Amino acid sequence: MATSNSMSADATSAAFAWKSRPPKASRPNLAARPIDMIVDATLIKRDARREAILDAAQACFLAEGYAATSMSTIAARLGGSKGTLYSYVKNKEDLFAAVVQRACTAIQQALDSLDARTGDLQPCLLR
């Protein structure tokens, strides 16, 4: 039972005002691959990195709380630099909002998958 309020992954990532960075022009073997493959690979890598950033931020926020968590702490947990982190997100507030939005989207998708007409909802809710 999908609702009009559910957001796709593209809409979710756009809602967080992630900074965009054009792909580097000096990568090796770019001429040997079709441009569609280059763009797709770049987007997949960027999305994977964005998810890793959200995972690291979520772990830090849960372990230390919002106030005690710094961008340096998140970057250290991620294994990158603050510069890399800031190339994906504007500030800690936006990063926290992205973590919360991702969690809400996951919950919404789980609730959307429930079908109240089948009867017992307990097994679905305990998944």
C-alpha cells in the first residue's frame, strides 16, 4: 500500500542539499569507456560514499549524542578527512537531518509494505 508521501532514493538525497562535485577529468582510461558507463560508475561510487557517511554519522550521533559529536569525530570514524565530509554535506545540522530522514524513510517503507487486510500484523511489525 504505497502512499504519495513515500520518497524515492533520488528524492531523499536531493532533499538534503548534498553538494555536488563534478567527476575528475584526469582519471585514467576515461576515453576507453563510454560516457554513460563513466557517469553511472561515478554516481554509484558517490552514492556508496554518501551511505558510508550517513552510517558513520548515525553511529557517532547514537554513541555520543548530537552536541558531543563533531565533524572531526565523524570523519575519523569514516576514515577520511573533514574536507571529504564537507564535500558531501554543508554542516553537522544538515548531516543530522539526513540521518534522521533516512531512518524515517526506512520506517515509512516498512509501514508501506504492511497489508492490514491480511490479518495479523504482529509478524510484520516484529520483522
